[in-house]
Amino acid sequence: MTEVRDIAIPDDVDGIFVGGGHNALICAAYLARAGMKVVVCEASDRIGGGTTTDEITLPFFRHNLHAYFVRWTPEYAVWNDLELGRFGVRSIYPPVQNALPFDGGERVLVTYSDLDRSLDEIAKLSRSDAAAYRELHEEFSELTRRVDTPLRFSEPMPPEQLQDLLGRSRLGRRYLELDRRSPLEVVRGAFENEALRSLILFNVSVRGYLPNLDVPGIGSIAALALANSHQGRMVEGGTYEVAKAIASSLLAAGGMILTNARVERVVVDNGRATGVELADGRRIDTSGFVASSAPAPITMLELVGGEHLDSGLRDDLAQYRWLEEALFGVHWALSDRPRLTAEAYNPDAPAALNLALGYETSDDLVAHMRAVNAARNVADGPIHSSIPTIHDPSQAPSGRHTTFGWHFVPGPPTRGGWDSAAVRDRVDAMVRTYRTYAPNIEDATLAITSHSPDATERRVISMRGGDRHHGSFHPDNWQWNRPTAAMPGYRTAIEALYLCGASQHPGGSFHGQPGYNAAGVIAGDHGVEAWWRPVHAAEALAELD
Ligand SMILES: Cc1cc2nc3c(=O)[nH]c(=O)nc-3n(C[C@H](O)[C@H](O)[C@H](O)COP(=O)(O)OP(=O)(O)OC[C@H]3O[C@@H](n4cnc5c(N)ncnc54)[C@H](O)[C@@H]3O)c2cc1C
């Protein structure tokens, strides 16, 4: 602590960041590389926010407590721009991508990075679904590449402009048509086999959409989930390696990072952000900007203070739509890998990056959605799982393994309620589910640890109640409405104060898009030339056929 206090902070910096999660680090790194003098203030003793890799069970067993499934590849714009390969990141692309056991675990649907192998597996269940899947995979991949990606890598557009631009092309109209429906409607309308329906809806749900599966207005997420479900990756050594590499890229460009530096107040002078006050009494001033990666309502109502906002905005933010669910995590250190009963049917199953255990039909997901929305837990413990050490033996001692399960629980209603009885109930339910599909799980267990939504918040203070996406993905909180139509995008009602975290378009997950987009806006506002090639969604959409 003394060493941290002794670091001399320059008298006047160009920009101050609240929080050192991946979005703030990315935004800071782009601007530092553009020549701006920036300082990142992180409350925790470590950077990275929800990119934690920790030995929480036994020494040398590494567990990814938060983000694990990623899309970081050397082709990804942020990876390329910030030279993450040079700073040590290696991503792993497992050829077996998804496995969903059904018939009580006797059979399993497996899909691969290779489309044809996936279609062979789907055809065993339904030939007509395999034909539909081939067609939709092609169409949805194009939609993702030409519509969804430019939209995510740009400032959100006013709804009228977006509708107008999309309405001019075949692809755009298809996107609009999907979006008018709910993810459930899109998937059930396209496929007949229940295991396949469940697998696609599972890939929608794990992105944060479980509570809104039946809500019209976000159906296009099914296109993204289907196309990207063959693109999943993980990070060698654990996800924290990416945060370290982004931080290294920032430091190499002259940026500064302070840990144990919780921002208590954003200083506002005559309607302009002029600095921050830290919980330990230090103050940092700037004549440039402050950018916060804490969620919008927390930044504006708590760090700035509602007295600086007009009453309409204050009310909007006070009624902010937080994510309706949270993840309850269980992490295992194992002497042997889980042996799935379904391996007799398809031996590739355990090597799937995504393992869906306990969602045998789309009705199982719908039942879980209803329970979460009614603030109830389900009786059993269906889980999103993976066995990281099959792909990356460095994450455990030689010959040993790790696995984990993430299980949906109601979000805001359970905040602060994870006492030992509540934790034990969910751990037991999840172990029961794992045992159903891998009967050796308990015999192979060397140690087991839980990570409740409360534990997530203790670790990452921006994730209130474990809200990993800093807000819901309901259409009321999507695109131009994120965090509120009264203050869309990255600028705020306070001059020189920006938002750059997951509560901003296009929301949470470990993709860095809010941070990337905010960097473009801040650079533009401060007359700094972008050295990277910013994406212009309006131009991309205008070129669609
Ligand atoms: C259990 C779980 C599993 C997940 N799995 C995945 C996954 O597999 N794939 C995926 O893509 N995503 C996953 N996520 C989501 C992903 O981790 C988040 O969406 C992402 O971390 C958000 O990044 P961010 O930088 O916007 O915010 P955060 O990661 O929340 O970082 C914000 C940072 O700001 C700091 N901070 C907040 N307030 C202050 C303050 N006042 N002063 C100083 N510092 C402050 C916090 O300490 C934190 O370090 C998961 C999350 C959880 C919880």
C-alpha cells in the first residue's frame, strides 16, 4: 500500500479511468497509443475486473471465476490493434465446440468447429433440421459479419435511422424481421428436434438472455448465437492472461495503472468533470476527461451524484433494468476428468468447449427462465460446463483436471442472501446434475469451491448482485436504449465525463466493444487522430445488398 501511495501521479493528465476491467483498459490503451496521458484507477488489488484466473481450490489448479468462453483470436480487431500476441496471449480453438447430452445422458448432440461434421451429427436426429441448419448457418454468418459486427463496433444509432438503413437491403430487412421476434420463436420456428433447439437456445441463454428468451425485439441474437457457436475459444493459461496483455499494451504506450485505488467521487465543476477523489483521500485532476467503467447508474447517481442531473435522467437511471439473472459457480479440482455416460454414444463429448448439462429439451430452458423471472430457484441444478484441462493441461498439475459449472439463479432478488444454507443447496443441486451425466465426478473430486453472485460482487464491485453484464439485455435496455434513451452511447449529461464499460452499447461479455467504441468517441471529441481504423456502421449498412 505504501509503495502505491508513493507513486507520483502527474499534475495534469489527459484522462482518468474509473475501474481497470478489460473495457477500461482497452479504451485507455487505444488513447495512450494515440499519445494521450492516461491513468487507470482500479479499486481491487488486481486489474481485469471479470477476467479472473485464480487457484481457489488447491495450489496449481487454475480456475476462471468469471469470463472463460471468449472470441479472442489474432484476427480480432482489438487483439490486432493492441498487439496482444506480442504481449503473450494465446487462444485455443477446440475442434469439438458443443455437447448437449439427452435421454438422461445416454445420447448426446455434439457440434464442431467444422460445419460438415456438425451437420452429420444433427442429421442423425433430424435430416430436415440438418438441411435447415446448413442454410441458416450460412445466412446467419453473413448477418453476423455484415450487420451485427459493424453495429456492435460503432456508437448506437437512433432507432429511426437504424430502421431506415436496415430497411433498404435484403439482409437488413431479414435482420429486422428476426429482431421483431423472440429468440424462442426464431429457434422453434426453424428446427423440430428438441436437443438441437435446446443447444441453440442454450447458446443464446449463456450470453445473458435466459430471462428474455420469450421477449420479442431481440430475435437476432439467435442468429449470432448459432453462427458463433462454432467459433468458441478459451485462453491458454486462463482468461486473466488477456487482461495482463491489454495492461502491458497500455503500459508500453506510457499509460499508468493504480490498483487499490477506489474512486469515491467524480469531481464536477460547473457541469464539467475535472477529476476524481479516491477512497484513500488522494485526488487526481484533469483538464481532459474522466471515463468510467462502473455501470451507468452507479457512476451517475453515486460517483457523480443525482444533484448534478435533471430529474428525468435521474429517474431513468434509478429505474435501470439490471440483469435479471446471475451465475452461481462451482469449481472442482479433480484427480481424473469427468467421464460422461454419453461418451459411449459419441466419444468426443467431454472435449466440447461448451457442455450443456441438464437442458435436454427447450422446455427445460423455458422452465428455468420462468423460475428465474419468478425469483425462484429450480429444483435441480442444470449447468454450463467445460473441462478446460483437456485443452490446456497447464491449468492443473500434470495428469490432474479442473471443471466448473455455472448455474442460473435469480439476480437482484438474491443479492446479499447467499448464506451457507443457500450456497449448500445450490452446490448440492449442481453436483447432482453433474453426477447424472458423469457418474465419476464425486470419486474424482479432490476439492470443490463455490462462487456465489455475492462472492462475484465482493471480487468485482461493479457487478452488483453478480450482474456480469452491468444491465439486462431486454429490448428496453438494448442499442439506443442502453443505458437509457435519455443518455445513449458513451457521452453523459456531464461534460467531459464518458462511460466505457459493459452498461454501454453493446453490453457485457468479454469482447471489449464498449471500451473500443468509447475510445473512438473520446478521441474525436478531443481532436485526437484515431491511429486505428474505426468502424462506421452507417457506411457498412448502406453497402448491404
Ligand atoms: C460468473 C461469470 C461468468 C462469466 N463468463 C463469461 C464468459 O464466459 N464469456 C464472456 O465473454 N463473459 C463472461 N462474463 C462476463 C464478463 O466477465 C463481463 O461482462 C465483463 O467482465 C465486463 O467487463 P467490464 O470491463 O465492462 O467491467 P468489469 O469486468 O466489471 O470491470 C470493471 C472494473 O471496475 C472496477 N471498479 C468499479 N467501480 C470502481 C470504482 N468506484 N473505483 C475504481 N474501480 C472500480 C471493478 O473493480 C472492476 O475491476 C462472466 C461473468 C461472470 C460474473
